[in-house]
Amino acid sequence: MRVESINGKKYILVIVDDYSRFTWVKFLRSKDETPMFIIKFLKMIQQNGVVERRNRTLIEAAPTMLIYAQAPLFLWAEAVATACFTQNR
């Protein structure tokens, strides 16, 4: 997203457990925060079609939710988190 979230986050890191398909979403202020978070998930992370499809689904869901709710764009992180929560259910 090109708009900062309400908490000043600009980037999103999506992690999908390949076995269970459980998805984690981490919002980052800068790309420099990524290595610390990735270390925790090092054994589960694999960039593949599953992750790319899940990432695309989450990123496409956020604007749809914001438009439908007539919410401001800076709430994009909350929309992505809600989409992730919904998919994990």
C-alpha cells in the first residue's frame, strides 16, 4: 500500500504455514524490520505459489473492504488484518 496505516506502517509481511495454511500478517514501518521477524518464522517461510496467492488475496480484499465501508485509506492495515483473520477461520 502507498498510504501509511493509522500506526504509520507502510509495508506488509505475509507468512503462510505450508502445512496448515495458517496465515500471519506483520505490518512494518520499514523493510529493515523484516529480518528480526523472519528469524522467528525461519523454518516455516517458503516463497511459493501458495504464499503469493494468499498475499494477492489479502491485498485485493483490503481495498474492497475499505470502499464498501467508505473508510479512509489509512485504515488499510486494519482491513488486511481483518481479511487475514477471516481467512484463518
